[in-house]
Amino acid sequence: MTIDLVLFFGLALIAVVAAIAMIASRNAVYSALFLVFNFLTVATLYLLLNAAFIAVVQVTVYAGAIMVLFLFVIMLLGTERESIGGRIRWQMPLSIVLGLALAGELAYVLLRNDIVQGPLADLTVEFGSPASIGRVLFNEYLVPFEVTSILLLVAMIGAIVITRKQREEGK
Amino acid sequence: MNIPPAYVLTLSGILFALGVIGVLIRRNAIVIFMSIELMLNSANLAFIAFARALAPAQEALRGHVFVFFVIAVAASEVAVGLALIVAIFRSKESIDVDEVSSLRG
């Protein structure tokens, strides 16, 4: 068992435990912090998989920007507590059983597949670096990249329009 | 760096299933939303695993580019989704998904 495999299993354990803690926490703030933990673990996994640029984007955009937005809204609304017990009593046990069945089947199918046989190729630092990704992004995917900027603009306008206070009508 | 891709894909599948469980058992709309982010993230992990598996080929970098786009779309999705949650909280004073049942006949 190589050091990479030890690292992988450690990170995988941390990621799964953080995900379970996220869905099990009663307080939404704790859930958000466990999700940040999970994202950081996955970013480290990206580094192990030769995806340096994506790892840094994951930390800055996902764990940084997006989760700050989540924490901001949780604390703005003050709705971190959640009443216990749903309206449908059998929903929670049934969901957990079905979800674990899904996880088991996914794990079984993915572990017995043979997408890649033999050892993986050794890679240079060049693979997954910002320069190489930028080359692919701006040569092959220039139009989707520009469309993404429009999408972000539309999302920004949409967020402002939705949260704007409705003006009283009929006054 | 020699982790079998099947192991990474399995981890991604387990994280996805945990996200599904989170969506099904929680009733706080924000936590449901965070579980959806967990599922998106596990899909990204699968993309990176496949990119690593097909590695020295230049086409493998498309997996990384796709993850980049997924993160951008997730960011805009979060902006609009949280705006919707804030709007719902204004009218209902709650973001419990059981309370938001205005359309029920």
C-alpha cells in the first residue's frame, strides 16, 4: 500500500464523515461549516489527482465565495434552528435506507468496472496547470466561456430583482 | 500519484448518495440547498477522476474545463436560489419546506 493510497483513504474518510455530519447537524451554521470542511478535503483530493488549478478554484470559489453567501443568508434570516420530526413519520428512515442502498449499489457498480486497466501514466507538472487549462478554455471553449459570463450577469440581475422589496400597489 | 480511478469514483458515488439523503431528510431549505451543492461537488470529483484516468491525452483536460464551468454555474445557481429563499422567508416567515405549501389545493 503506497503513501498515495493511505492519503486517499484518509481523505475519503474525512470527506464522508464531514458529509454525514453536515446532513446530521441540527444547526444550519454547523452544517455549512462541515460542508466547507468537505470542500477543502475534496480540494486536497484534486491536488492528489493532478488538478492543481481546479483545486485552487474549489477553495476560492466554492469554499470561499459560495459558502460565505450561505452563511450570510443563514445568519441574516436567523433560521439556523430546525424543528425535529417531519409531518410524515416514515419519511426519514425510508430515505436513509433507500439512500444507503443507492450508495451501496453505486459503490458495487463502480468498483467492479474496468474503465482503466493497468497503472496510470506518470504526469508532468504541466497537466492541470493554469496555463494548460487556459489554452484549452480559450481555444476550444471560448463561446461557452463567454456564455458563462452572460449567465453570471443574468443570475446577478435575477438575485437583485427577486429580493427587491415589492412596491405597494394601489396607493 | 497512483490511486485507482475506481476508488475515486466510488467516493464520488458515496458523497452523491449522502447528498440525496440530505435532500430527502432535511426540511430547512438552506440545508437542502447545501446538500445539492454536495451532489454537484461529487459530480466534479468524478470528472476529475476520469480526467486523471485518461491523463496524458490532451483531451483529458476537457474534464478540468467542464468542472470549471460547473463551478461557475453553481455560483450563479446559489445566487438565485438564496435570493428565492430570502423572498420566501419574507412572505412566510419560515423556510421550512413543509410550511411552503401554498400551491396545495
